Amino acid sequence: MNLHKYHSSIKPLRKAIDALPVTPGSYALLLQLRQRERLAVGKLGIFDFLPGEYVYFGSARGSGGIRARLGRHLRGAGKLHWHIDFLRTSARVSGYFYLSDDVVAELPVRTRRSLECIWSQRCAQNRLFQLAAPGFGASDCINRCESHLYRFSERDVSTDAIRSMMADAVGVGSACIVGAFV
Ligand SMILES: [Zn+2]
């Protein structure tokens, strides 16, 4: 066992979590699934997830804000509560983007509605993103999103393209969308 490698992979993760803001906000979680998996997703049902890249859009409005929520996804710990927790048991987190509500507060009112829905609907309209599991993450969605989870191929969609799409959909510069890759 390569201990040095093991330790060097843990430390940046802790650093990455510590660097996250405690403000509320919205985010995209990027996941990678190496092989096909049949997974039970809580009460939503059982789905076959194909190998590839996935993007999940959510919001972090609980105590601890973005750091608490993304930290939970990054560690992959805790009870299986949200739909994404079930996919996280088999998929690796490869990165994330977030937009703090501090930044959103400066924007025109019309763009303040659930950003995770604006982003999800952008993906739903883009043929490079596939609906992975109907209803995923959208049980409480008031904007009638088909899903808050989409699958894509890294051959077709770069992480930069996702960041640009998120910025464009909300009407902010790409620099407002903070990202990191793990
Ligand atoms: Zn939605």
C-alpha cells in the first residue's frame, strides 16, 4: 500500500472543504461513474446508471451553507437522505461549481428563483446532456424540472462549458462561478 499516496489524497480534500464558504448558495456537483450500476434511489425507484460523467444541481440553504453541503458530498459520509446520496455511494466526485447567494443578491430579481432549476432546465434543452433518472433530485421542485441530474460525456462537454452555461443562464461573469476539481 502506498501510504504517501493515500495521505496526499486526503489532505487536499480537507483543504478543499475548509476553503468553501459558509454562506448559502447554489451548486453543481460533478460525478464520475466508471461502470454501469443499478441503484435504488430512495422512494424514487430503481435505475440503471450508465458509465460516464454526471452533473447534479442543488442548493445549500441549511446551516453551514455551501461548505456543509458540498463537504458532505465530497466526503460521501452520512445517512442516505437526498437522491444524490444514493448515487454518491457508487460515483466519485470529480469536482464542483458554486454560486454564493451574496453574489446573486446583486442580480435583478427575476434571476433569483431557484438557480438549480434554471441550470437543470438548460441541460434538459441541450442534446449533449441526457436525462439520467426522471424526477431525480426534483421531488420538491416547484419549477417542474424533469430532473436535477444529467449525464454527459467528457468528450462532448468540458467543465469550462458547464461553467459558462451556468454563468450565462444566470447573467453573471464566469468568474462568479467558483469551481474546484478533486
Ligand atoms: Zn427544479
